[in-house]
Amino acid sequence: MTAATTGASGAQPQVVWFGQPRGLFTLFMTEMWERFAFYGMKTLLFLYLVKHHQFDDASGYLLLGTYAGLAYALPLIGGMLADRYLGMRLAVVIGGVLLALGQLGMAYVGDPARNEAGAIVRDQTAVQVMYFSLALIALGVGYLKPNISTIVGRLYADSDPRRESGFTIFYMGINIGAMASSLVCAYIGEKYGYGYGFGIAGLLMAVGLVNFVLGQNTSMVSQSPRIQSACIR
């Protein structure tokens, strides 16, 4: 539910969402779809490696762990680049583009691996596309994850009592996306094929990116001078 309130200075009315800045809705939806895509793909990744490409369990876990480690480490670099050079808004857009491309790239699964005379023969094009796509996703998380959370904080003055509840709502979006993806992507991937499971993750990441791009000017930057000063370089 949205409503308009007038700032203390009598400036243009600010649109609010359930008592929160309207920009929180944009950020909530963007992060929800990003987490849906991230965890949806991650849910399928190990099964895709060992069943479709016939990686052994040790190799599958190694690749999964390396990917997850990069995805959780790169936000340190993404936050620094945004702070010094890019601005938070542009960093989120770059991250969203990389994530969408990576998730959609994962949808190219190629031919299943086969055993020929005791040797595993894999579709090398599909394997290389997978490696490249995972790298794009890890980089995308590095750009998007730290900066979208910072933008949430910038919606509020330091003394705003809504700040804590705003972050609670934002984290609800994370949990909803993660929980829904584990069910939806796993079901689609197992029933219709891994490519479809990865594809739905990529499409919904693209939805999240479009939501951010369309909503950033009208609902975030226009309402918060703190975001204007921090997001634009």
C-alpha cells in the first residue's frame, strides 16, 4: 500500500510503502529476484555437474565450493569499486547485467556426458560456457550484493526510527526469494531439464534488473539526497 507524505521542509510529497520509503519496494523486489536466481541455480548446480556432465563427487564439490567462495568474497571488491569509482547505482546495474547473462548462460547445457570405453566424454563447449557463466555470476554478486544493501540504508536518515524495520522487510525479500527458488527451480530442473531450471533463474534475474532500472529514479534517488550524493559519479 502506498501513500504520499510531505517532508518537513514542505518539499514535494514523498511516496511511502507501508510506512516505508517507496524505494524500499524497488530494492525489496530486486533483491528478492536476485536471491531467487542465485539460490535457484545453486540448488541445481551440483546435480547438474554429477548427473549431466558426470563429474565425480569430489570434483563437483570442489567447483561448487570455489564458486561459492568467490561469490561471497568478491563483494569486498565490488563495494570498494562502487565507493571509489562507480557509485552504488551503477554498480548494482552492472551486477544485475552480469548476473542475468551468467544465469542465462547456464541454460545452455549441451549434450549429456557419455562413457566411451571407460572414458567420460563431455560436451566441452557446454562445460566452457558453464565455467564462464559461473564467473559472470560471481562477479555480478560482487557488484550487486554489497551495494543494494547500502542503498537501503541510504533511504533513511541516521535517526529515522523506520530504519531497522526497513532492513527487516528487505531481508524478508531475501528469504522469500531463496525459499521459493529452492522449490521452483529444483522442480523445473528435475521435471523438464536443467536448462529450463537455469533459464527461469536467468529470466527472473532480468526481471529484477528491469525493476531496479525503472524504479531507481522515480522511487529512490528522487526521494533521498543521501542516495543522490552517493550513487552518482
